[in-house]
Amino acid sequence: MNHSLKSKLLIAVMTPLALGWACWLTGQHLQMTRQQKGHEDLFLQEVSEQILVSMPANLDGLDTGARLTLPQGPTPSRKLDDLSYQVWVLGQRSPIVRSAAAPEQPLRPDFQAGFALTQVAGEPWRVYAVTDATGRIQVQAGRARSAMRAELAYWIKVSLKTGVGILLALGLTMGIAIHWSLRPMNRLRQTIAERDALDLAPLPTAGIPREIKPLLESFNGLLGRLAQAMQGERQFLADAAHELRTPLAALLTQTRVALRAGTQADARLALDQLAHGIERTSRLAQQLLDSARIDASPLRGDHRTVELAEVATMVVREFESMAARQRQTIAIRAESASVHGDLDDLGILVRNLVDNALRYSDPGGRVEIRCRQGDRPGTVELTVSDDGPGVLPEEHERIFERFFRGSNGNGARGSGIGLSLVARIAQAHGATLRTGEGIGGRGFGCTVAFPAAD
């Protein structure tokens, strides 16, 4: 069951108080029980002694018959109402003086002085007896144990009602205080509820409690990152739409040219251009799909050990026909090098590096792929280099940005997506990128350094 923050705070505050009060009440009960026994004995002793010293010396001549009574009317309840006492002249069969509620038989039949537990009418009593110095007069005073327990129960009941009342009042006060303290959070909740779904502006932090402000600032940071990601996705969709619109328009144009061609040579030229456009559009669509796939699953925890040399070898075989059409040479030198990663993502990384090198190299150029153990222990390096026109030094840091196209090249037109995919996959695998010159001090080279698998 999910509780609100208000109820959790109230429970957290009131539970220790209630437990502490319960422990205090238990201790009070034990202490009052012990104290009551001592106080009761002292009370019986004091009353007995006061009655004894109040008796006249000629007690034998008193009339034991008629008694005085109080005036009619309600009388307040007093502690002495359940106290019984008797004044005996030892040797006589009935007490000379006794309280109204005292029985005729002695409270302590053995007439021994001191405290004792006796049975009066089948009920246990606590009795104290004191004898005068002559050994002739004895005063017996006692109370029923039930009366003592009733008195204790009364005070426990009063304490319980008082404690419960105080706890309820304190709980109400704490609830009001917590509600007042959480008013900024309620206003913040209302602000969020009234917002538009795409409104990612930072939430106001004015008036927010100091303990909650770090959480709100972290949430605002998340909103900022989401806004940046959404802006990037909007820009990505806009650029993707633009990139697809251009080749599609070119395909349509080449198709119309081929349909209207007057000679077979003109038709073949138009069809060659159409095939080239379809290849470029297919590559762009594949890159867009790869980019969307990587965005949807940036890093999964199910990476396995992958032999990077085998991935590079398979990719090179895919591009052999493309290199042959452009009279380019593609060579690979691969040593055993294992990494932890996603096989499909690593294939995309190698494929885009090789495609970029072939596409921006001149006809008859050379592309080399090298896979080996890194110079630093515990690393594996994949290097793809060419002898083409290369990349300007000031553009090396920007070459991995999405949709960035270098100004130096052989006139080949790219989408600006391939190397950005390389950078994102490398980051997801904990790899680092280095760029520099290519083969023989010419062209462009890119090295990806992966952590080696154990």
C-alpha cells in the first residue's frame, strides 16, 4: 500500500512518540503498583496510630450501642469511605469503636500487632493492628484489596485518557504543520499538472524546502537534457527529411530522363545515374535506421565477447565489389583481438568507417584496415586509413558530429551520419577515437581503441 509523503512523515514522527509513551505508561504502572503498596501501608499505620492516640483513657466505660450519623444529603466520595477500622478492648467480644463499614468480627482475629493479609467475608484485606503501651487497647485498620486495585485502575484510566488525548492533539498539530510545510510541493504538483506535455521548461525553485531543492534541481537538469534531446530529434528529423528529399527528387528526374531517352546510350546513362541514386538513397536510409536503432537502445547490459578481427574481415568482403568498381584496393591486416560488445553495433561501426574511406578516396586509391592489440595494455585498436584528399586539421574534432560534412574531399557527397554513428557506438562500448593522417602521410585515418576482453 502506497502512502503519501504527509502520512509517512506523520507516522515517522508519531510512532516513536506513541512507543515512548507506551513504555512510560508501563513503567508508571509498575512504579505506581509498588508505590501504592508502600503508601497504603503507611496510610493504614498512620490512621491506626492517630485513632489510638485519640481514644480516651476510660475507653472501657463507653457505650457501644448508639452511633452518631451525618446529616442527610449527598456526601462527596473520600478515600476514608472504603477504610474500615475497629477499636478493641482486648478480651471483649465486640469492638468498642468501629467505622460504619467495618464488620463485627475482628479484622485481624489473632490480635497480633503489625501488618497482615486476612480474609474478611471471603475477600482479601490488608490490615494493620497497633496496641497501646498497656497492652489493653488495640486499633485495627484495613482496606479491601479490591478497593486498592480499583483506585490504581482509576489512576491508570485517567493517565491513559490523558495520554491518548495529548497524542491526538499532538498528531493533529503535527499533521497541520506537515501540511503547511508541504504547501510548496502541492503548488509544484499543480504547476506540473497544468503544463503542456511538450513544455520542458525548468520548474521554479522559489519557496521549495531546502531538503527538496536538490531533487528539484536534478529534475530540472533532466528536463534540460530531455529538451536538448528533443531538439536534437527535431533537427534530426528535419535533416533526414531534407536528405531523403534530395535523392528522391534526383531519382524521379533520372527516371523521367530514362523514359524520354532517344537512344539506348542516353537511356543507359540515365539508368546508371538512377542506380547510383538508388544506392545512395539506400545507404542513407540504412544509416538513418541504424541511427534510430542506436538511439532506442544506447547501451544494453547483455554484451558478449566478440572477435573484432572477424567482424572487420566480413565487412571488408562486403565492400570488395564496390572497391573493384572504382579500381580501389582494400587491404586488411587482422590479429586476434576480442572485445566486449554488441555484434550488430560493432558491424555498423566498421562498415561506416570502411564506407567513408572508400567513398572519399580517389579512383585507384588504397584503403587499409588494421586490427591489433593496442599499444596500451588491455586495449584493442581498429584503424581504418586511406590515401585520399583527407580532412582539414581544424575539422578533425567536428568530423563525428551528426550531419557535418568536411569541406575537403573528392567531390563525393555524403549524408554526415556515418561517422556520427561511429562516435556513438564507440562511446557506448567505452572506446576512444583518434584521428590523423592516412596512408603515407596522406588522406585520413581513424583509430578506435576498445577495452580488451578478459
